[in-house]
Amino acid sequence: TWSLGGRPIQPMASTMDSSGDLRSTVLLRNLNRENNAQVLTCTASNNDRTAPISNKVSLRVLSPPKSVSIDKRLASFQAGQRYNISCTVTGSFPTPRVQVYRGAELL
């Protein structure tokens, strides 16, 4: 049986090869950022007298940033002064690389 995040999911197919090994396949559709780090589990049992065995994998779902914002506390700037301006990126996996430009110049 299969489960994702503790909830059962249906296999797409189960096939047995000539040596008697069973292969069960699951199709994961529409994964999103909420699925990141969820555990996918495959559990096997063939009777009620022995404990089932399972194997697990933690999903890593790559997600683009949800938003990028620049702290705009000041509407204008004065020549010759120094300013700290923050750029905040939310909702991405893995953590994004943030680059700040002034015109075409990388700061």
C-alpha cells in the first residue's frame, strides 16, 4: 500500500515479474509547495501473522518564489547618504539567490 503524508493513495499499477517480485507504481500529480517534506511510504505485507515492512522517502518539491518585496520606507533619497534597503523573498524551495541591481549594475 502507498501513503503520502499519512494518507492512503492508490497505486497506478502493480506487476509481478518472472522471479515473483512485485512492483507497485504510484503516480504523483499536481504536487505543490505544501507537499515539500511530506513522506511517501510504500508498505508491504502478505499475511496477518507477520509485521508489514515499509520504506519511506521525504519529498523535495522545488517551488519558485511566491513573492519578492522591497522595503520602501523612504520615497526619496538624498545624495551622499547611505541607505539600507531590504529585499524579501518568500515561499521558495530551495532558498533563492537574491541579487540587487541599480540600473544594470549589480550591487
